[in-house]
Amino acid sequence: MSFKVTLEPSGHSFDIEENEVVLDAAIRHGLSMQYGCRNGVCGACIGKVVEGEVGYDNGLPGAITEAEDAVGQALLCCARAKSNLVIEAHEIGTASEVKVRKMPSRVVKLERLADDVIRLYLKLPDTERMQFLAGQYIDILLQDGRRRSFSIANAPHDDEFIELHVRLVEGGEFTGHVFETMQEKDILRIEGPFGSFALQEESDRPMIFIAGGTGFGPIKGIIEHAIQEGVMRPMFLYWGARAKADLYLSDLPEAWQQQDNFSYVPVLSEPKEADNWQGRTGLVHEAMLQDFASLASYEVYASGPPAMIEAVRQGVALKGLAGKYFYFDSFEFANDAK
């Protein structure tokens, strides 16, 4: 049996299975509700049940009092649906509303995706979760006080781990450590989330995504979030790399094309003879610009190195895109090596 949950004041609604946790169902449907630990400890996710009934597995969690429960307050990370629900709760609309936090994380997996790309999975303590918007980034805090910024490559509904795509930078101290000496169970201090590169939830414009190299990471998170949320706006992804092997997770966008509203165009700048490449070649932003006569009705998301971002900015402006509809994540490297 399933029920319907309606959130106030937004009016957003979603289906929930009988006895499913309210927050879990909201996140599963791509809604950004406020939370902290997801374990009934911090109390950040308290909302008010205006209509309907919820229950808890083992009595009231520690973060809510009997007095609060008596007036309809509920801890949404623990409350299970017993009926249709109307809940008054805060939804996060912008990146500025997401709380920035420092916390330890443990390396749980290092996966080599290409010769110079590793997918790094970090796990927070069992009593902690980091709330973030798809496309945001975190800082890894080094022992000497320096920071290294990496975009989050997973979507908020899939937050058991924090996924980072790390490219090896020549002479880079931290990325060299990731590739050469980092091991599973290592502990890293992180802070985040940061950044305003995120899906424009209330827009109805078709979306064009342009990724350069590991700029695919945050765009992956945004697209997975959009698919999870059931966004039906047209989505076009242009992913640029040097050779075929540098399209390190190409099976993902190829699978996304099963969505009627999604199109994927890989572009190689230096394909190898062994690639036997029959697709587009050249610079990724130029391929995109060739395909659209006007961008006046679109919004564009670009992620990659600064030179690519600037080229995209100039190109889309000439095609009629207003500056307020251009969103970007520029991968700057630290001057003291990354």
C-alpha cells in the first residue's frame, strides 16, 4: 500500500510506501528537504504533521520531546507513514540555505576509471550525513591548512557515500597522493558543501550541459538528480575529452539516452588511431555551438577548465543566451600544486 505526502507551503507532493520513512521518500523523489544526521540525533529535519499519522520504530527519537510530538511535530528522518500526510516542512531552494559543515570522512573505495582519473568514495561517520545540492563541491582540508576543492559527482538521493572524480595533475602533491599512496580506510577532513552550480529547479527551459574532462563529475550529479526528480525538460550533454579512454564513464550517458528527453554527444579533440572514432571531433563547445542556431530559450551548464568555461561563455552569448541563464563550475588549480 502507498500513501501521498503533500508538503506545505511548497505544495510539492510525492508517493510514499506504507511504513516508509518520510525523509527517505522525499529524497528518493528528488526533493531537497532540510536534514543533518538522518539518524534521529540532530533534530534538523523536524516538521509538523498537519494531517495524517506517522509512527516510530522504537518510540520517540531523542531529538524530539513528548511536548513537540503532542502538537504534531515529527522527526522526518525517523517518522514512518501510516496514512496520507500533509506536512509543514522547510524545503531548501538555494545553495545559500545548505549548512556548511566540517567533518571527518573515511576513504572506502578507490576506483581507477582511466590512467589519470580515480573515483574516490568517502564515507562520513554513521551518525552524520552531508546535505548538498547536486553540482556542489567540497574542500578537502590538508594538515598544513591548505585546501583542495573537488566537485561532488553523486546526486543527493544517493548519499551513502560522497563520490569525487580526481584527475592526476602533473606535479600535484595531493592528487599524486591519491594515485600513489592513498589507501582505503584513510581518514580525510572535509568541509562543505560549497558553490551555486546546481539545477535550476523552477525553470522550464531546455538544458544544455557541457563537460570538459572530469567536469563530467558535477554534471553527472545534476543529471542523475534531474532524472530521479522526473524532470521532463529536454537535456543535451556534450562531453569533451582527448581520446576515447578519457570518456571514463561513457556507459552512463549512453544509458541516460533511454530517456526520451536526453541526448548525448561525445567529442574528442585528439582521438587515437586505435579508437577508430567515428563521432564528433574538435573542441566540445564548438560542437555544441554548431548544433544550435539560437540559445535564447535555453539554459547552459558548463563544467571544466577555465579556458573552456570562458570559451563557452563567449560562444553562448553570441548565440543569444542571456548571462543569467549561464551556470558554470570552473576547475581552478591551486598555485602551490594540486
